[in-house]
Amino acid sequence: MTTQLKQNKANAVAFYQMAYLGEPAKAVEMFVGDEYIQHNPLVANGLQGFIDYFDEMQRDYPDKQIEFLRCIAEGDMVALHTHQIWPGNDQYVTMDFFRFDEHGKIVEHWDSIQEVPEGSANGNSMF
């Protein structure tokens, strides 16, 4: 794995953790390029849309937790697999995909979020 791929992986995790735990403006300043294309329909496009969404999330749910389960990098993409625990013990599994520019900055994001079910027809974990 190249040095750039390793750095992109580390930066994706640091960016997500920093934003998720209440410092989205700092995360954007440190890890995001001049543009930020957002594909989550609940989050406005651009840098300020991201900051506003995560500021609101922190204000409304300060006690949420996140665990990073997997981080995969290929080309200009990094994929994160996480387990999130929210107040009331609501649990979610997420898949986030980040595209990096040639300067190692995040410029695009996709995600998929699913509530962790109580049971499984196949007996396999979501994690």
C-alpha cells in the first residue's frame, strides 16, 4: 500500500471521528478540499452544509459513540465501516465512502446507514 493510500485512510478516520464527536468545522479545515460534494440527501451540499449537519447532531445527541470496524483504500477512494451507538441504545451500521483529490483532501462523500436488527435470518453479525 502506498504512503498516500495509508495517509488517506488515516485522514478519513480522523475526519469522520472529529466531525462525529463535535468538531466538524475543525474537521473540514484540516481534511476537506475547496469543494465538498455530498450525496447524503439529509445533508446540504458544500462545506457549510456538512458543518451545520454535524453541529446539529452534536447538539441533539452529544452522547453518541462510534467504533471504526474497517477501513479500505483503493485509488482515490476510502471506505469506512462503522458501528454507531446512539442515546437509548439505538445502534446503526454505516458504510461511508470518501473521494480524495490529488492533494489528499476529501472532496466527495456517499453513505449508507442501517439500523442494527435484533435478529438475523442467517445468524451473521452486521460487524
